[in-house]
Amino acid sequence: MRSFSAKQFFTAAVLLAAILASAVWLRFERLGEKPLHSDEAVQAYKVGELLAGKGYRYDPGDHHGPVMYYASELVCEGAGQGSFAEMTADVLRAPQAFAGVVLVFLPLLLWRRRKATAAGGAGMLTGGGSGGGGGSAAFAGVGLVPVLAAAAFAATSPVAVYYSRYFIQETIFVACFWFAVVLIWRAAGNVAENGDWGGGGVGDGGVVGGRVSRRTLVLVASAGVLFGLAVALKETWPLMIAAAGAGTVAAVLLPRLFPKKFAEEGSSVATGQTATAALSATARVRAILRAAVLPTLVFGAVAVGVAELFFSSFGTNWQGVVNSVMAFFSYAGRAAGQGHEKPFGYYLPLLFDAKPLAFDVLSLFGARTYALRNGFGPPSGLRELFPALGCILALGMLPVKNVWRSGERQVAVFALTVGAALLLLYSLIAYKTPWLVVGILPAMWLAAGLGVATFGRWLAQGSRSVARVAGLTVAGVALAAVFLAQWKSAEFLSKRFPADAERNPLAYVHTTDGIGDIAKRAAQMAEFAPAGEAVFARVYAAEYWPLPWYLREWEFLDGRKRVGFWVNAESDPSPALDAPIVITDASTEEAVSKRLRETYTGPDFLSLRIGTMLYVRYRKDLMDKIAAKK
């Protein structure tokens, strides 16, 4: 096995530390400043119910799986926040931010140090193992350079950073699913590398004496745990499975169709000499099935057990298991749109928007005014175009000889196919939300990392050393500029204008920044409100989330419900309106205003989000006391 020099090891360690620091900073810094989205507030309320001891029952109609709620309950309790009123946005979003950081290290699971010889590089996908040779072409691992490049793309990905700072299931779901996929690949690689499918292989990784090894079973069991968590997180997992299946089929078929292209030079595939090649096709299929049965059973049993453990609320609600199956019918119905209908090409601008890049380039040459006049600015900050260009590089480099490590082509084919399949599936479904593209991103990062590294190897093959050094230098500087641009975009989207739907295409029906004023004013009024006040705030509106989050501190006081929410004024049993705060929407404003006495200010206008206006009134006597204190 080729060893690293101290300089190479130090360089890789420094780069990895910088990538980790970037991922942590972009995801955790100022995590609680962005106003809560209505979806976040609804899910926070469910966590609050868990903290209050009310338990959890899976509802397949309007909510996703239970894993995130239980995880957030543990995090909140660990942070000393034991109730809905005590919860804070940064603690609530911490599990998602952590999952976003963990996703950065997904490519590292594909890295393996290169064997001294390429013999046996064919492996599983081309028809068999080597009987102790260099391992499977598909699972021989990815080089360190593409791994680091993919991790850097992940760390600075503007879309991934933005949705890692949301209290929604997507980032944790994607992390669980993709890590499960990679662990399954590693388990299959152990079998391919150390066993010859006939049961007579040597080594301790895959098949030993005709039996699947403990290490392989640990890998598939771990993958089962992660996949079970993914199933109990979000109901879109069948789409991910379909895409992963398409990627696996492509990675299996292409090496068979083009064995010389997908084998490392000098490998057993190139010479046609493998231990398994002596077996007939039928015997080979039987051997593969034999080796796959036990790992498949272990994976399936663990995945089902973990998923249903959560759906059943840890054995206290077995109806949740039934509901987990019925959820498919519910979400199949929602696929038609239900208010979230988008055109086929909705996701493309989120991933491949070239306007920000054009704006930067034109500004560099002093054409900023031209860029603004022609619709290239102000920049939206999206830079997922760069990983997309890396994917194009990977696709273009696939047929090039002597620039791929054994197995890297298969990983590239798998990643490109999965990304394309997911994009197609999501685009075909009418129901679209922007955070779904997070599932596509890991495939893009892997393919882009391989494309960039392989292109660099191709540049390094130049016959003239001066041209080779110049080309690599230019490529390195360009790559550094790419990551800097992605960092800048991630900061723009996540921290500068995180809730501005006009400037930020990722801010989907987001709550406006003004929502925080409600909580500030409520805190001031609570200071002067009489202790025996029956109701602190009354809200009459069809759409009022995330107001319960911002009024959570006063929802229950002295054991009584102090904040009321009604769809219309007629639903409120109280004959008089005397609460310190009264909030209405367009449909209830006229009816409520007739019942109000001349003891309220306003109304003040609050844009809850684009297209949703609320009217806010405060009791004059309390406002006078606040003004007198100032």
C-alpha cells in the first residue's frame, strides 16, 4: 500500500480542517436570527407537546415522520429547555445544522488508499472478485483529491447551507439516506474484495469460508438503522430508492458493456483472468444471490424494526404503524399539487442559475450597469452551477483513458445517474418545494469532485512540465475562486437576506422579518398587564402560523390558556374584547373591529408573508404606560 509523505498528510489534514471549519461556521453562526417559517413553528409546537409529556401520534395527513421530533426533544432537554415557552430557535435548528455538517463527510466513506498493484481491479460489478487482489472496481474506493473536492463543494454549498439552518426534515433525511447507500456500497465492496462469490475467498472483509463476515454484517446493519430513520423521517424515500436503484443498474451494466473502459490498466478484467470467470454465468448468479441473502435480510429487518419503532411511538401507538402505510395514499394524492403546483423546470434555476455568475463576471470588467439593466442582478447568490459544471466535467472525462482510479468511473456513473433520476422524478411531480433539491446535492458533489480531480490528472499528463505546472496552477486558482464564490453566496442567502423572498429564491413563502416585533411588543405589554387578565392575546385569522411561536411565552400563564386562536370572530365565546393584543386578518377585520371599543390603537399592519396581511391592535392604556416608562 502506498504511504503518504508527511507533507502530503499535513496538507490533507489542513484542507480537511478548513473544510470542517467552513461547514460549521456557515451552518451554526447566527443560527437563531432568521424568523421561523410557519412549517418550523408547527413542528416546534409538536416538540413542545413531547416536552410537556403529551406524547406523539403519527399523523400521515399533514406531518412527516416522528424521528426529528424525538431528536429535537432530546436536544432541547439537554439544553435545559423543558417546555415550548423555553425553546429557542438556535437550539431547535441545531440537529439540522449538525446533519448538514455530517453530510460534508459523506465522500470520506468512499476514500480508500490505493493498492500497490492494480491486479484484481475488476471486482464485483464486472463479474467477480479477485480472490484477494485489489478489490472491486466499483468499491476500490475514490482518491483523496476527489474526496476533498467533493467535501469542499458540500461545505460551501449555498442550497445545502440554507436548508441546514431550517427546522425541517430534509437535511437529516438526506444525510441518513445517503450514508445508508454508501455503507451498503462499502459492504458489497468487502464481499467483492475478499470473497470470490463461490464461497472460497480469503480475507476478513466479505465472505470467509463461505460465510458473510461480521464486518459486512455490521455495515449492512448500520445501513439498516440509517435507512429506517430515513423512512421514519419523510415519506419521499421511495423516490430516493428509485433513483438509487437506477444508479446501481447503470453502475452494474456499463462495466459489463465497456469492460476495458471501466477497468484499471493491467487489471484482471483487462486480461480476462478472474477467479470467478471460471464459473458459468448461472453459477455466478447463484453465488452472488447466496452471498447477498443474509446481508439483505439483516438490512431489511433492522430498517423495518427501526422505522416501526418510531411510527409506533416506541410501542405505545400501533395505529401509527398502520398510518405509516396509509401515508403513501395520502402523499400520492398530494402529488397533484395542493397549492404547491410548480412547472416542470422549477428546480433547474435553483441548481443551475448562471445569472449570479454572469453578474460577477460583468462587474469584474466594469459592466455592472449593463448587468443590472439586462436582468443579471442584483445577484441572487446561487452558485450550485459550479458543482453542475463539475458533473459535466465528470461526464466528459468518462471515456478518457489512464486518468481514472479503479472504481472511480462506477462511482461517477452512479452519482450522475442518481442526480439525473432524482431531478427528473421531482420535476415530473406537480407538488414542488425547493428544499427537495437537497437530496440531489450529494450526487452532484460526488460527481463534481471526481470530475474536477480527473480533469486535474488529465492536465498533469502533459508532456511539457512548464505547461503542466501552469495548467494545474490555473485550475487550482479557479477552484479556490469557486469555493470562495460559494462561501459568499451561502452567506448572502443564509445570513444577509434569509427571509427576503424577493432577493432570495430559497426563501419559500417565508415569514417576514417584522414578525419579531410582535414578541417584543408583547413582552413590553406583559410588564404592565394586570395579573388577573383572562386572555393576553386574541388572534382571529385563517392563517396565523408562526404566531404561536412568537407568543409562546404567554400561551399559558398561571395554569390558564392566555393566548387564543380562532378562524373567525364567531368562534370566540367571549362577548367582549379586552385582551392587551388583538390580531385579525382580512376576512375577520370588519367583524372584529365592530366589537372593539375605542380603547385600542391602530390597526398596525403586519405582513406575515407575501400575500398574507395581518392587522394588529394594542390596548391604549397599556401602550400609554409603555410610553410613560420611555
